[in-house]
Amino acid sequence: MFPIDVLDISKRLIDALRAQNRKLTTAESCTGGLVAAAITAVPGSSDVFSGGFVTYSNEAKAQMIGVDPGLIAHHGAVSEAVAHAMAEGALRATGADLAVSVTGIAGPGGGSAHKPVGLVYIAAASVFDAPRVERHMFGDAGRDDVRLASLRAALRLLEEAAT
């Protein structure tokens, strides 16, 4: 189902987290659960994966993982601030040690001059380290390509945070 490189990084991530006895959670918007699916595609992922949230709407972000609606109204759902709040909210909601969040504009519509199609923010939050947020401009490469690029970037960020 997933490209071999995605499965390889997912396995390395699971192995690293298992060795540290750490748990992982996800909060996804534009990827719609792809990060969680890639991780759970690897046998033994239940040792480290607590669960995940698909928070596609602003309401889901607020209700499921406690993102402040005022933050969304001020910065927009696709923003560094909201990506950070999503990751922190997923940590709080699950008690996991490490969280990743993804929020962006996969296209083909929904973009603007200020926030074009292909703009994605990915955050990692951990109970052990300072949070990180990355801004990616994947371009108007098509919905599937933006989502796959976001998946790869989220897994890479998780792997970095876990090692």
C-alpha cells in the first residue's frame, strides 16, 4: 500500500521508540490519517502507537484535541501556531510521549496568494524536548503528491525527534 521508503522509515521509527519505551500519537488534517496508517502498516506498531486523530475541520481540532478556536480564527488552520497546538493537544489527549501534527492545503483548491496550495506545516511535540514546527512549500503538485510529500516529511521529523 505504501512506498518502500515510507515503510522503512516507519519501521525505523517504531524500533527507536520501542527501544526507549516511548509512545506516539498523531493529529492530522490534510493527510487524513496517512501518517497513522503508515505507522500501523508495520507489524508491532501497537507497541508504540497510542492512537491518532484526523482533525480535518476546525471544529474537530477544537473538540478532539483542544485547539483554541480563537487561535484558529487569528492565524488560520494552516499555520505554525495551529500545527504546534495540534501536536501539543494530541499529547495531552493521549498521554503519549511524542506527537506529530500535519495541517496544510493539499489542493487542488483552497489556496490563496498568502497561503498557496502545497503549503504544509508539520509539528513535533515531545514530553522530553522542545517542540519543532516545519513549514513546507510542496507546490501545486497535485493532491496526492502533496499528501505523500507531507507524509514523508512528518515521518522524517518524527524519526529525528525519536533519536
